Amino acid sequence: MAGTDEDTVAAADDALYVLTAVLLTPAKFPSVLGDDYPEACAALGLAPMADGYGLVLGQDGDGSRWTVVVDDVSLVAVAIASWDCGMEHDLSPDERTVVAALPGWPLAVAVAAPGVPAPHDPGPEVADSAPLTPPDTSRWGPAQRRLGADEIALQWAIWREQLDDAEFPSPGGGDTPASGNGESADAPEEGASSGDTGSGQVPRQDRTQGGHSGIRRVLAEARAYVDAPPPLGRVRSSFAPGDARTLRADGPGWSLVARTDDIAFVLLDDEPGEVLPVGRGPELPGLLEALDKMAVRPL
């Protein structure tokens, strides 16, 4: 997503050359910033307003990085949709919609405004707070785990075709059938959002027996969400082909990605670089249906 060279918005007493924009709403937020919407807002020092925000990232005339927070979510959503379709769209929020102009960028941006100095953080003489910086994704941890889950959701077909349903054990009792007995495949390395995830990666049989304890914990915590709703945005539902939905759930140390008509994948902080498929079994379909009913959905 990128704006046109002419896109500008007033920020920090200077024009901002818009480079990109993202939504920060309960149903759609940069998951690299947190497991849920309030946590993502807290990363920017923002209150988790019900309608959310639009984040406009750009540079001022000196090349300084700025993140302009606006409350006109629809305006930013239309711009993002237009850019995704390869169309130019002028993103120029009214000054009355600007909630804050924050120094730095909370996300990595690979482009720069032409005709201005290279991107850099503004100095303390113009910034009222420490500059925002993207989360560290150089090593496995919560941020990279959530990025990996993002990529699986985007490239579901690539990941799914690596698995043969016959490799899942026959249904038995308890939670073991739903865990798929711990089949595993390599997770994305750093930079998973590049779109190369899944290339040449083949599932391999996990040597653990009796089910995977990490998967059992994730399924138990996900079931608990149905009875005691978690913070807003912990469970999200989005479009999928046919009548299915893509489900995304996160919790302390884990992420789950699933299709309501298919299996699920689990990523764990304490298992670096691993993606654990979860077979449907007798229990997963009901859990996914219940999660989908309580999930936040894009408007």
C-alpha cells in the first residue's frame, strides 16, 4: 500500500508526504503490535476507542518519520482499498480528524518520499515523545509469531496443500484427535510477510506421542474465550472462499489460524519456527463455530 507523491497532510507544523496507511480497529489492526486491539493501541499510547483509528505514515520536508493518527477510519479504509487495487487515491485527512502526530513509525516501511532526505527520526526539539519504532522481528518471539500467523492466513492454500488428511490419526477420545497428534511444519523465518512463506516447506511427522501439550493448552484457552470473552480483537473473523470464514485467535504465547470448514494451525512462542497443524477430529469444528460467533468482524 502506498500513497501518491502528491499526498500530504498537515503534521507537526509541516507537510507530511504520505507513504502508506493502515487501520487500527478492533477487527483489523497490525497484529505485530499486540495480541489484541487494546494492546496494539497501547503500543502507540492511544486509548482503544470503539471505532478505531487510521494510521498515516509518512515523512515531513526534512525527511523525518511521522505517524499521523486520525479518527476518520472510513477515509483511510477507502484509500487503502484503492491502493490495493493499483489505483491512485489522494489521502488528505482534514486537520479536524487528526488525533495525534507521533514521531517515528510503529511499522517497517520499505519506501521513502522522493526529493527529501532519507527517513530518520525527528529530533527532540520537534518531538514531544520518544519516536515509535517497529517491534523487533529479528528473532523468534511474539512479534514474529504473529507475523507468521498473518502469513498463514494470507497464504492458506500454500500451507494447506502441504498436508495430507491421511496423515492425521483416526479420531479417538479426549483432546488428542483435535490436536492432530502434533504434525509440524517449518514456520516462516524473519520477513515472513514477503509472500515467500511455504516455498519448499514440507510437513514432517512430529515424534511426540499422545498429542502435543502446547496444542492442548491452546485449545483449552481458546475454549475459555467462549465462556469469558477476552480483550477485544483477540478473536477475529474474516472472509474466506465459499461459506467458510478465516479465524484468527491469539493468546499469551500463541496464535491460531483456522478455516471454519477445515483444520487449524498453531504457532507457539516456546517452539521457535514451528507450525503445528490441528486436525478437525470431533471437537475442533464446534470450537471454531463458537469462536466465529463471538469473533470481531470487519464492517
